[in-house]
Amino acid sequence: MKFRNFFQNKIWKKWDKSQWTILILAGILLMVIAVPTGDNKKEEEQNIMSEPAEISEEKDDYERKMEKKLKDTLSKIDGAGKVDVMITLEDSGESVVEKDTEKEISDLNETDTAGGSRTEKSTRTTHTAVYSEQNSEKTPFVGKEKTPKVSGVLVVAEGGENTTVKQNISEAVMALFQIDVNRIKVVKMNIQEERH
């Protein structure tokens, strides 16, 4: 009750319309700033959802291209016959951005009161990404693209039961993808399944 009387007598009567208007506008402004808009959230969610989808599509395309090339190559190995392959990738590759490197070397010479001296060298290196500008938009300059790393290869071949053919296929895959033999599996193709 005391607060209400204080509010009515002291604040309500002393404040004029402009002060009340400023107070109300400040309250509205705080509400607008505090409450995020749904459009920004939707846009952020779309960006987050589309990036992995694009990376996934690129990875799938790369897998399919490599599988086709490998299938065509391995089918030419003597005794391999018809070949089918499946490649799994560890990652989706990497873009290496070019960077400017600046080195700053400084020498610090100190002499103490006893006549001794000390020299201290310090080196500071800074790396700054190089950007290219296209259509008034800055994008990092990509120096090289690293292809996705192969984690495993499955080869299904008509001649997959032959030890020499298996070895030749395994060695070819090892040479092409720089992976260990334990990441390569060569098996015989079920010819009856293939004909149906």
C-alpha cells in the first residue's frame, strides 16, 4: 500500500507525457531486441541443413566416379572376369586455403650494472588467408584440393577365388589408394545371382 501511494504521489505526478513515452518506447525496444525473429532461425537452420547435404552429395559423386574407374580397371586384370566394387571414404576431402606468411624477428640487447650483457631473439610469424574478390564478394583463395581419403574397398570378382587374381587386385588397389591390405577385401562373385 505504501509503495502504491509513493508511486502515485511521487512518480506519476512528476513525470510528464514525454518521459512516459520514452519509458514505453524503451520497453518496446528491449522486447524487440530480446525476442529473436523466426526468419533468422529458419535461415540459419536452412544453411546448416544444406551444407552437410551438399558435402554428402559431393562425397557420393566422388565415390561413384571412383568406383566406376576402379571397376573398369580391375576388370582388365587377367583372370578377374566381371568385377563390382564398393569404396568407403573417411572424409569428404579438404580445401587448402592459400595464406600470406609474415615473419617478424626482433633482437633485445640488455646490459646489467655489472657489465654483463644478454641478447634475446624473438620471432613472430603471422598467417593471413588470401582472398579473391568476385562480384564484390570476398572468397578465400583455394590453393589446392585434397581428395577424400579412402577407408576401405570391397571387390567382388568372378575370378575372386584364384589366389593370384586376389593378390593382383589387392596390390592394384593398394597402389591406387595408398591403403593397407587389411582395408581391402576381394571375394568371388556369385555368378548365379548375377545372371538372374
